[in-house]
Amino acid sequence: MAILLTIVLTFFGAAACYHRHAYERLVRGAGNVPPNAADSRAACEALGGMVIWGAKLVAATWYQSITEFPALFVGA
């Protein structure tokens, strides 16, 4: 139940950020990074690693169900 409540609170937080236009600040901030910045390559590699390892985690846990809620799957 704690996991589901955390997810619900995340949705409320996302709605509040959308309402306050906080997502626009992230987009504008990303556009201000110079294209030849040394840290941009490291950031792209970290993001790519998160995507790859995240996809592997989803694939590994796709059919595992939550004990308290057997109809919900971890990876889905």
C-alpha cells in the first residue's frame, strides 16, 4: 500500500509542477548548456546508462507480482 500511495503522491506532485509551469524551467535550462561543454558528454552517457539499465530492470521484473496486490506487476 505504501508503494501505491507514493505513486499517487508523485502524480499530485507532477500535476502541481505542471500547474506552476516548473517543467518549462527544466526545458529552458537544458537549452542554456553550451554544445561543447565537457560535462554534456558525461551527462549523456549517464542518461544512456540509466535508460539501458532501466530497460534491463523492467525486462527482469516484468512478470513479478507484488505480494499484497497479485494483479499488479512490478515491471509493468
